[in-house]
Amino acid sequence: MKALLIKEIRSYLSSVIGYASILVFLITTGLFIWVFPGNNNILEMGDATLQSFFSQAPGILMFLIPAITMRYFAEEKRAGTIELLTTKPISDLQIVLSKYLAGCFLTFITLLPTLVYYVSICYMGEVTGNIDHPSTIGSYLGLLLLSMTFVAIGTMSSSIANNQVIAFIIGLFFNFLFYAGFTIIASIIRPPLDYVFLKISMLEHFIAIKRGIIDSRDIIYFFSVIILTLYITKVIFSHKK
């Protein structure tokens, strides 16, 4: 599994896809929170906070991560290397986990440079370090968990489809459904079903973590979705190979 994981990571770092994904995310978020005028511009807000970044980032990652994961199994099927992969002395679960963890690694190094925003805000205030540290740290944790869940959903979507474009569309659909779709549904239906849809919405749990109060129920929620989608991916992969 270790060898396959390293191979997957190297395939990202030796191709345009990995670096392009990082640049797209950093440039897009940077433009929204530092350059474009409006309510999300930190300089115009005049507050020592990164909440505008944490409001913009999930929507960008919702599109970006399926573009990364769409090639996982779909590309293997197109290139005809899926049969070669399955003949190696490695289980189906290890194959799925290797691809998933490689995506998580790329996501992590995509988010890592944004710590520059955090340091900048700390030194830009009238009082150095005048920023809500618990809320910011909680927001970063929530964004990381959200990204890991998007990667799991994207991995599952790639196992479903034989075409990368279809895998991207499926991944984008499920990301939107789990992130904002269930919240929208909850707003238009009556109790008690609205509560159920709210509790299965990623947005609801992400907002809770953004407040800086780490609740084990929110952490369990994200890991439950990750485990479920990876299990489904393993079942689909085992059935199709």
C-alpha cells in the first residue's frame, strides 16, 4: 500500500494537475478576499478575521476536488491499467485507501500556503495578534475535514463512472448535495424532517466547527461520511474489476 500511495502522490507532483489545482485555489481565494471589492474583501472590512476566506473556500473546493479525483478509477479504466493494478499483491481496500490518502495529501498542501493569510491578519491589526484564534483554528479544522470528505465522495464518484467528465459531474453533484443541498431541502420542508436533513448536511456541521467549539458529534459526522463513501467505493471497485 505504501508503494502505491507514493506512486499516486508522485503522479500528482510530477504532472500539471497537482500544481494547477494548488494555483487555481490560491489565486481564486486570494482574488476574492484581497483584490475584488465587496463584503468579502478583508482590507475593506477592516476586521481582523479570516471568515470571508472560510466562506469562499468550500465552494471553490467543491468544484476543484472532483476535478482532481475524477481520474482515480476512470483514468485507470480508460488506460486499461486497472487489470494490472488488481493483479498486484494488495487488497481492494488498500487500493482505495491509497488513492484517497493521495488526494488528501494534495488537499493538505493546497491549504497549507493559506496560513500566510492567517499570519498576515495577525500582523495587520492595530494590535499584533488581534484575531480570534480559536475560531480561526476551528475553521481550518472544519475546512480540512470538509476537504477530506469531498475527496472521499470524489473517489466514490470515480469508481462509479467509466468517464472522467461523468465522474466529475457525479462528484460535484454529491458534494453540493451534502454540503448545501440538504440545508436547502431542510428550509423548504416541515418539522421534524427539516431537523433530519440539517443533521446530514455538511454545511451545518462546518458552521458549528467554525465557531471554535470542537464538538465530537461534528467530528464523528465527517468521519462517518468518509468511512461510508470509502466502503461504497470498495464495494463498487470489487464488483467492477
